[in-house]
Amino acid sequence: MGQTNQFESHRNELPALLEFEHDSHVIEYYCQAGKLRLRYTTESGRIVVIDHTPDYLVLTETAVIWVECKLEADLVSLSEQSPNRYVRNPDGSWSCPPGEEAAAKFGFQYRLRSSQENCSELARNINFLDEYFTYHCPEPSNELVKGVTTYVLAHEGLKYNELIESVTNLTADNLNFLISRGIVFADLRRVVLADRESVSLYSSLRVYELIEASTASSKPAQDEDSGIVDLHLTAKIRLGTEELTIIDLSDVLISAINSDGVARHIAIAYAFVKQRWVRCIASNSHLFTNCDMRTAESLGASPPTRYLAGRGAAPHSG
């Protein structure tokens, strides 16, 4: 966030701060921002009303969340003393019903965060990159940055050492700087940067998530008989003898990668005319535009019988 935030515990609040600082979905966060009035009953039935200041207020892309950080051992003890305030969930996580109720009055959420959630790999990597987070750290030249990002975009998932060896004048310091700024993405929760041979690199968090999702998905996108494809992110398509996974879609371009992480960019008109692929994105059916149709027709193609799966609609002529 470019500002100093306080924390009381290296074992508790600091790991939470690191999590917020390097979570792409977190926009801002603030220390001890605002009080909540909690109301709950003791085991004896006595009503307790207290003012409570959570450790952090976190603004994410989808929600505003008050976060209270506790050590796991303390939560176990507190749950015995105040079982209606500190509740262990079936999955082992913790919740605070009175905190959630108080936060809901503002349209916010409340999260009781246990030290059990701390990611040791993230903390280790942040310490490793500490010197690169400072704003006085020398930056690589624009030319070098362009060369690195272009190479990574064409070789998604390549190893740390491979990138160092492949881009002229790229040093480990340069690459660590780019990782610390998010210009090159590494999953700091799953890898250890000090072990370079195990570190895979990507052009962005989004691409990384799409590749991970495609790996987990085994649903084929292509109808082998008709050649028609339901195009969507993570769908698998075939171009010649290559099997590709779609990582991005636009009005005019399909971007996909092969099993080696090499990117392929396919024009919509080519996909329509030569491959007879059909886009199937229920909420974005406008992406296959009239311009695409005119381009396809000018190349002597007739539209496939199935334009949008489940809709039965052909595009309007312009």
C-alpha cells in the first residue's frame, strides 16, 4: 500500500499483513479502523455487550472485511471461556458469530483469523525479497523488462533458471525485482524462491490461475465429429497436431498455450473459417461480432449450423 502499518505479533499480525500486501484481490487495508459493539450470551445465559476494535479493516474487490487475528492456542482457550463468541467450525477454521452480526449491520464481513492459517512459504519468500520491496532499489531498464515479459508470455510456466539463461543481461537481482513488483508472477505461497530450480514463472496471476484450473479440468471442449468447439477460458482446443488450452479471449483473438507453455494467438476469422470453431460464452455472446461474420463470408465460408450452443441463433448480418 506504500505506507507503514503496525502489528503487535511476528507470529500473528505480521503474517496476516504479508497476506494482505501480496493478495491481488486486496485493494487496501487499515489498522484498527473502527469499533464494533458485540452482543452475545455466556453459558450461564448472561448477556454480554462489549465494544471491540478488530485488528484490521480490509477492502477487497468483492467485500469489506473486519479481521481479528488470534493465535490458535489462544482461540482454543477463549472458546472454552466464551463458546458463543469464539466458535470452531467443522473444517477447523474459526468464526465469531457476534462479530459477523455486528459487521453485517454495515454491509461488511467479519473474519476471525487463526495463526494456523499462516503460510510459512509466503513469509519466507517475503523475507527473501525484502530488499527488493524498497523504492530505492535499482530498477531494470525498460528494454530488459520488455524482453523478460515478452519471453515469459510466450513460455508460461518456465523455470526461474531457464529465464535467466534465455534473456540476455538478465540477472537474479533483476528477476527478483520483477517478481517483487508483480511484473513476473510466482506463486509465493507454494514455491521457495531460494530453490530456483523449483520456481515456475508466469506473466500474471490470472494466467497462472487459468493454467491451474485447466490442469484440474478434464472436460473436453471440442466435438470430434463436427469440429465445433465451445470456446471459454481453460477450454482445450486442437490446432493441427497441437492441443492447446485457452487462456484469454477477445473480440478478435484467441490466446492459448500448448503443453510446453508456448503461447499461440489465433485470429477469430481464421478460427471460424479454417477451424470452424464456435464461441460459446453465455454472458458474452456479443464477442462474435458482425465484423467477424463479414470477414468470414468474404473468405468464402458459410456459418456453422450451431452458432451459439443452446441458443440456435445465427449472427445478424450488417
